[in-house]
Amino acid sequence: MFNNTRGLTLVENERGFTLVEAIVAMVVCTVGLVAMAELMAVTLRLQQLGRNSTSATRLAQDKVDELTSMPFDPAAANYNPQVSCGGNLDANDADGNHNDTPMEDNGTPDNLADDTVTKGYTRRWVISAGPDADPNLRQVTVRVIPDVRDRRTASPYELTTIIRGTPQACP
């Protein structure tokens, strides 16, 4: 130990950080922070993908539930052509019987006229004869396609099920 001109006692081997050491420490911290920021961005994309997958699943199930409540027989009073055999999962039908765009409810659930905002999806479905050509059964495949084409946050969802109805064979 020795005293300097101001009367402070210094230890001979006492040293601070060099400039190079400080820069290396800053680079290491920067790399860590950038990695954490990227992880946060990935987490947000995966959360959005999960939310959109849940919405697509719910919309597909809603359409299956709606089709299940319709009679297969064209002679029935409440027959709806949406339940007729046919459809295309890759393109919208010209007649619009096997595709739709779900709408948001704008406040009055019983008034469909006020539903003007789309949910951002298109639903398409195919209806075919059920297993063993049983006229009481139909196989329904519903595909929900997001309007957003970014596969990182949204992807198409497909649901296939068998529904039961009045005896009416698929042509």
C-alpha cells in the first residue's frame, strides 16, 4: 500500500475494468436481450395461432350443429339446400349452398340483419353418403379458412363427422 498526494490509500494490484472488458459485457447483454425479444415475438405469434385455431374449431362445430338440425328430405317443410349432398372444400359453390362467411353479432342476437362484420373466416363443407350407404347417415366435412394468409398466425381447420337425419339417400 502507498499514499498518493491526496492522502488516499491505494492497493497496488487494484484495477478497474478495461474498455475491452466493458464492451464484451455489453455485447453479451445485447445478444441476450435480442434473444429474449425474439422469444417474445414467437410467443405472441403462437398465442395468436392458438386463438385463431380455437375460433376456427368453434365455427366448424357451429356449422356441424346447424347442419345436424336440418332434415335431409327435400320434401320436408323446413328443408334447407345446405344439407344436400355435394359441395367443394377448395372453392366456393356458385349456388352458395355449401359455403358461407360467418358474421359477428352486433348486439341483437335474434336480428341477423344487423350482423354486418365478418369474423374473418370462410366456411366450406362437403356432404356425402354416410358409412355403408345408410340413408339415415351423412358424412360432413367442414373446412374453415381464415381470410388472413399468414400461416404463422392462422391456418385452415377441417372437421369431419357423421350426422343422422331422416332417411334420404345421397344421389
